[in-house]
Amino acid sequence: LCLKKTNLDTESVILLAEMLTGKHFLTHLDLAKNGIDWEGAAAISKGLLYKTYLRFLNLSDNKLGDRGLKELGSCLMDAKQLEEFCLDGNNIGPSGISHIVNCLQAMDFLQILSISRNNLRDLGIRTLVPALETRQSIQVLNLFQCN
């Protein structure tokens, strides 16, 4: 399902999440460039909960921030088949990375993690590195412009 750059507002994201609740075999979801904030992330999390077949999730260039990553945490723990996860340009800092790190342990098949253009700084990178050492499936890690 590709809804990239469709100007979804929070109300639309909530409706989308309700629709996704019954779609058990969704494998690809692209919601990049929509301005989705933490409230939208909370709705998406409910819609994607138990979506164990999800393989591609692109939430790049939204407004998730650290709180949005926290909201996504529960659904990401269930995304065991996720192969590509894109979070570029979401104003994610070190505390947001800690939520990703917690989820990485469940993502056995993750091959591509893209978190470029965020504010990770040294602390965020230091938080991420130990988790990546245990994830041997990751083949591509994009950290471009992470200050």
C-alpha cells in the first residue's frame, strides 16, 4: 500500500489505521512525506499491531520525533518479518533511537535500516551500535547526516 506524499492529516491516518486493523496480510506500507506526527504514529501502531507479515515500512520525512517512535514500539515488536524500515528525516534524537533499539531484538529479518537526516548525535549512535552487533541480518544501515 503506497500512500507516499498524499498529505494525510491526523484524522486520515486514524481512519487508515482503522482500515488496516483487519488486513492481516499487508506486506508493504509506504507513508513517507505526509507530515505524520506522534498522534498519527499512535494510530498507525494500533492499525499495524499483530501485522506479522509486514516486510516494508517507510515512514520517512514525517514528524514522528522521539514520542512517535515510542508510540510505534508495540507494533514494531510484532513486526518480526520486517526487512526494510525507513525513518529518514523524522527529527529522531537519542531517546527515539532507544525505542528502535528495543524493537531491533524482535526483527530477525531486518536487512535495511535507514535513519538518515535525524538528530542522533554521538549518544544515539552509541545506543544503536550494540544492538546492531547482534543483528547479523542487517546489510544496509543509512546514517547520512545524523549530526
